[in-house]
Amino acid sequence: MALPNKGTVEKTRSPPVKVLSGQLRDAKSRITGPNGKAEFSIKRLGQGNPLCVSIVWMQGTVVEVQPDHNSVVLLDETGNFVVVGVNNIPKGKPCLIHGKYVMVMGVLQTHSPEPVLRAVKMADLSDNSLIQKRMWKYEVEDLQQTLP
């Protein structure tokens, strides 16, 4: 049985883009591709043309855990966002605890009235949260300025 060329598979998948919840809240949505994949056009931090995103990397503080809804509400410096599907992903150290500072990678589901993403990965960043929180906006801007 022949397996698909790994290089081909990887090229069809966009890497996650670091974003802030405020950027997503102000995004424009559009449907692209034959499978109807949703993409969102955001204004880059700094300067540059709009950036299309569908898979995002976000960081924030856990403000509400909703185990019966399989979700968590996080807060970054620009506002709240919701992460769904949290019971179905590997987490490593427990991170679904109020007050924890976490990163999440996921597929953007909607951007308004508040961003919602389906989690693919979460990790606890609380050990260095002061540094992580201060640097996050700069990391986001730096990445967005280097993307075409």
C-alpha cells in the first residue's frame, strides 16, 4: 500500500498563525476552496496587507471552565475568546484551571461576536506567565510582519 508523500500533505496545511482575540473580532470572514474551508482576513499588527488565517495560535488566562460544554473561556490583552473541544485533546500538565496562563492552537470556527476555536493542542505556560504575557503581543507582531 503506497502512502502519500509527506511533503505533499504538509504543503496543503497552513501553519498556525499567532493572533490576538481583538484581531479576530474585527476580522472579515470568507469561504475558500472546494471543501468550503473558512478563512478569516485579519489586520496585521504593525503594517502590511491583511493576513488570511484559519489555524491560529493564541495565549491567554483561563477565566471560566465549562466542562459540561467541553469548553473554556480565555482572556488575552484584547478580550475574551472561547475554546471548544478541550476534553478531546492532549494537554500534558493540567491547564484547565481558573487563573492558569495557557497556549492553544486550534481551528478558527467563528470570529463574532467573540472568537471561537476548536482546540488541537493546549499547554500550560503558567511557570513563566509574567514573561509570556509581556512578550506575547511582540511575538504576534513579529510573526505577522514576517509572513508574506
